[in-house]
Amino acid sequence: MIGNCSVQALVDDEANIVWWCLPRPDGDPVFHSLLGTNGRPGDGQYSIHIEDYSHSKQWYIENTAILRTQLIATDGSTVEIDDFCPRFASRGRTFRPAQIVRRMRPVSGRPRVKIVLRPRFHWGKERPQITSGSNHVRFVGEGIAMRLTTDAPITYIRDETFFVLERELTLFLGPDESLTASPSSIGREFQEQTASYWKNWTLRLALPLEWQEAVIRAAITLKLCTFEETGAIVAAATTSIPEHSGSQRNWDYRYCWLRDAFFVVRALNALSDMQTLENYLAWIRDVIALTKGDHIQPVFGIGLEQALVERFEELPGYRDMGPVRVGNQAYEHYQHDVYGNIVLAAAQAFFDKRLMRQGTMEDFRHLEVIGDRAYMLHNEPDAGIWELRTRARVHTSSSLMCWAALDRLAKIANQLGVSPKHWRSRADEVHKKICDEAWNEKVGAFVESFGGEDLDASLLLMTEVNFIDPLDPRFVSTVDRIGEKLRRGNHLFRYHAADDFGRPETAFNVCTFWYIDALGRMERREEAREIYETMLDCRNHLGLLSEDVDPNSNELWGNFPQTYSMVGIINGAVRLSRRWDKVV
């Protein structure tokens, strides 16, 4: 993935750009071949081909979001392509246009290359009108216009003709605007400044001693999943990648779930990235102001859109496995954990002196309204963390997060010099309720809903939010029962009971990381490290993870890259790494 906190694009291992949404991450995919095409092969894609292709190599330039791909022909001729979205400081602001820059150069031999640029609009339904000048090509559709500006031969681009690449060429694709200097000089400057931005951002991270490369890649990926303009954080860059083959569990994750976003800022905060938290807290304040103390939905559009109405598009789907969904019905759900996720994220502002905007008494009063909702709903049925569409229960994980909201409000009150008694008594009441109603003596564990008998992996979050000591026999027993029921090899499933679509067939990556964290807290570090290494082995060649994995083949499934999964990489390393002062 490449991006700049305004847009994101996916590039496959042969340098084909197969996914790019405009004008923002939840917009129309002008490159959509990831989900197939209803036209010719190559429609909805941006490719650079080498004649007589043999194989490729691909990596990120160290500590950056700049992707480098080498295409190698059968005779050894090689072309190298750098792909990135510009991001750097300029004129007192961050320059992050909806733009992709490609710089390609011959490395060996006399490579013949072909540029194939076929954007499609409105989910592949509209072919653009194409016009060109001496150094540019325009792609115009209803409500959208794109421009390619380049020093490559325009005729060869329009005719998709192979030509000998004898020097470095630069291609800018983005808004319908002219460049102020030559593509080569601007491309070189943009790449240098973008590389400098990412290397300086990485330089400020507080890294664990071990697994640093994995953590850096996860952190950069999480940063790319932010929409900096508003502070929102998308759950993933894609829609409708199925959770497993033919499952129809195809969802649109290009929106901001309050739950997922909290875990993102918490993970980045552990690495001392404070700006993402600052931006997200501003977005949270907007959510609170928008809802005015009423019901808060679990997911919003990145521009605070509330109605994310689901519809189907006519693309074939990933590997022809539809449907392709746009929107997400979860916006209609009642998921009571949302109140805890808001307060947990906001609590940092009342304790962390590094933040530019500290939490105020007025902020606390607004959070108290959230706390009132948490208290009122802690014992009420909802759709739960797994967003079940046809069943409501009093889910333990939702009540747990309601407790977390009340507990943190008591701590914030104490920090502000206000009596915490009101919120502490409510927190204690809910704590007792969970212990009484969610503990099942017969099962020997906390269970997924009050009075239930099933297990689910979200129970592992009890120690994450400090509800219970990790060595408490009840938690230890719960972890053991979860391992017995939900673990397949070194992977963990969300739950074992059938849901709206039957029984899950793939493991949910973040659940495995929760399990790793629980084992680490329980001082079973060697077991946790072994499972953690297994999860690192499941990443793709660039160090990225999707939502799900087949426990038998380690094949990745689900939307990509998934923030939850990348969070797990960071949290696992922070939990399990040897300490710096014990080694250096």
C-alpha cells in the first residue's frame, strides 16, 4: 500500500495499481481491478509492463511509504519503479495531494516497457473521455477529471505501445492541474521530501528492542489508514475482500469504527506517535457534538457521514467472489461498547502533558454524558463486537467496555480534583454485574453473553482494559478454555458458534494477537513468542496483514491491510520484546 493520509492505493507485486479511490479513501475506485472488471482485462488498472516478463522483486524503501518494484525480463533486462503519494511540509502545512507519482528507470539491459493506464469511473460503469497534449493525458467523466503529466511519450501511452526505456521517466497522476516545472525535477524533489518526511516520522517512534522492522512497517501502515483532514481512521483500505473463499462475508471497511480507531491510536501512542491521537480526539469531539448525548452509532463515514447505506455494485468481486458492497449496515446497529471506546481514547488527554490540547472540565462534562449512556446500556442487548445482524444479547464485551467508560471517568474526575465517588460506585456496580452474570461455573470461564455458555475471543480484552488481574484464576481459566475451543494451531477464531453465515472458516488475526497479549500478561511468554512469530510469518512479502487467515494454508483473506491486525503486530512486540536496558 502507498498513501499520504489523504488517499491510499494498492500495488500488486508486478507493479499494477489495482485499487485507488477518489477523492478520498471511501470514494469511487478509479482503479478497481482488485475486484475484477466488467470490461477488458486491464480495465480499472494502472500498469507498467516489461516485455518478456520473467519475475519481479518488491520492497519498501527503508522506513518510508515509498514502494520499489523491479520487473525482470527473461534476458535479464530490468526496470525499477518507485511508487508513492507525496507527503511533506510545505508553506506551513502538510502537502498531501490526491496524487500518485511513478518514477521508472532502466537498471540493466535494454528493457522494453508498456504503460497501460485505464481508469474507470463510478465503480467501473463509465469509461472516461480521453484528450491529450504534448505532455499530458486527461481522463474526464461525470463529476471527475484526472490528469497524467509525464515526460514519457504520450503517443505510446495512449496506444499502449512497447518502447525501449533508456532513461528515467516520471509520471504524475492526480488532479486536473498543470505542473509548475518538469516532471523529472518535481518527481525527484517530491520523492526526496516524502522520503525525508517518513524517515523523520519513524525516527521519533519509541520502538521495542525486538521486531523493529515489523513494528515500523505496521506503524507506517496505520498512519496511512488515517484521513488527516478530519482525524478519522479507516478500518481497512478496501471493500468486499471475502473472509474466506465463497463465504459472501464481503464487507466495506473504508469507514471509521470507533472501536478499531481506539485500538489504532492506543498502539501508535505506545510508540509515542502523538499527532495521530491529537487528530483523532478532535474527530471524537465532533462525534460527541453531532450526537448530542443521544445514541452513538459504532461507525461513521470519515467526514462524519451517518447513513452508510449498503448497496451492491456490479463488479465481479475479488477472484470473482462477490458480492461487492458499498456502505455498511453496521451504522444502524446498537453496539454498546462504543461508549467505552470513546472514553478510553479521550482519557489520554487528561493525563498526558505532551498533548497540545489538554482535556478540560468542559470535555469531562461532555464525557459524563457518554458515561450516562454507558451506565444505562451496560445490561441491555446489542449486536456486539462481532456485529451480528440477526441476533441481540447482553454481550459481555459490550458490558466490559461500558464498565471501562465508568472506570475511566472516575479516574479523570480524580485527576481534575472532582469527587470520583459517583462514577466509581457505578463502575463497581457494573463490575459486579459482569462477574455475576458473565461467569459460567459449568464452563469454567467468562462467557460471551450474560447467562450464556459460548466463548468468544473478545473476553481476552478483560486485562487489556484492566478489568481483572491477568493472574486471577477466573481469567486464567477463561484463557485456557478459549485456547481449547477457539485455537487452531497457532491461530484463534473469533467464536465457534454459527452466526448469520454459518461457522467461520478462517481465523481472525486480531484475536490471535489478543491471545498473545493475554499469554504475555499471564507470564507465559515463550508460548506467546512462538505464536507471535507464527503471525509474523503470515504477513505478505511487504510485512502487511489482512483481517483473516486460513489456519491450514496461512493464506490471507479479508479486507487489506486491516488496521486491527497491524495493531496486533505493534502490541505483540511491545508486550514481548526484551527490554533495551537488559541488552544494550
